Amino acid sequence: MHEDTERQLINQAQAGDTNAFETLISSYEKPIYTICLRMLLSEEEAYDATQEVCIKIWKQLHVFKGDSKLSTWIYRITTNQCLDLLRKNKNKKQKETSLFQKNDESEEEWMLDKGSEKECVEKIVEDKELKEILQQAIFQLKEDYKTVIVLRDINQYSYDEIAEILNISLGTVKSRLSRARASLRIFLEQTKEPYKSFFVKMSNKEGTQ
């Protein structure tokens, strides 16, 4: 959506025009749902959370001043909504150690141990079964870790965008992401299913290519 058109719709929606709001929010519903699904790992909960986020956006739109991008403001509301839900259902604590290899060429790139492509994990892990295992592991992460993994490695937001969405410093984003990836590897290296076979299946997949 063109920036001028979006600004006009924002102004109209802030004045109480529900039709303008519906047009405005329609372009954000899918990414909102995607973030919710990745963080909550439940289609039903993601759907409910998406609806709740849209309601909150409508109720809070009058306070949006345009100091940041509308998308940044919306995704901040989305992640906060998911974190609130996760905190209510929290029943586990996670450990941390090392994660995926760091690519020497750039801090912002990372690879699976046996991977060679500089791509986010969703692009590397194309197999449906492997994706499901990965999603389960991500779901086990503590809330802060899950959030940065979803925003960076799945939705591919820049570090600066994540810092703005979560209202934290760039350094905090990088350190939190590093710890999140470390925790994620712990889950994927467990000796119990479904995680037990993750790297084995990854190796087999690469061997057939």
C-alpha cells in the first residue's frame, strides 16, 4: 500500500471510519496471523490472537502518532499479545548452550551445522516434517527467545526493525538472538523424539540433493 494512501486511511480510521480501518487492516492480517502462529503454534490460538490484535489496533489507533512505521507499531502489539498468552500458559524453563555455526562473513547470517547456504532456517528446512519438528522446538523456547527467533529467522526482519518492534537496544537484540539460537539447538539435539532425528534427517536430505 502506498504511504500516502495508508496515511489517509489512518486519518480516516482515527476519525472513526470503520470502512477505512477495514481497508487498512486487511493488508496486515496475514502477517499478524503468521507471527501469532509461529509464536503460539496453534491455528486456533493464532486465529483468536489475530482477532484480539485487530481489536486492540482499532481501540489504540487514536494514540498512533506516526513516529514509527505503522507496521512496526502493529507488530509490537502482535508480539506483546502473543507474549501475554504465552506467559499465562508458561510451565517450563529452558537451558542455554551453543547453537548454530556463526558465519565468519557476517554476524547477521547463520547456518545449520551441516548447512552451506546463507539462508534463514525456514528456507533451509523445506521438508514439511522437519519444519514441524523445528516449530515444536521454537515453541519450547522462553518467550523473549521465541520472539526474536520468529521475527529474525522466520519473518526476516532486520535487527533495527526488531529493536524498534520490541523497544530494546540493537545490542540486546543481537545478544538475545544468540542465546535464543543456543537454546534452540539444545532442543534439536535431544535424544528423544521428535527432536532426536532432526539433524539425521537434515543430513539424509542433503545427501540426496
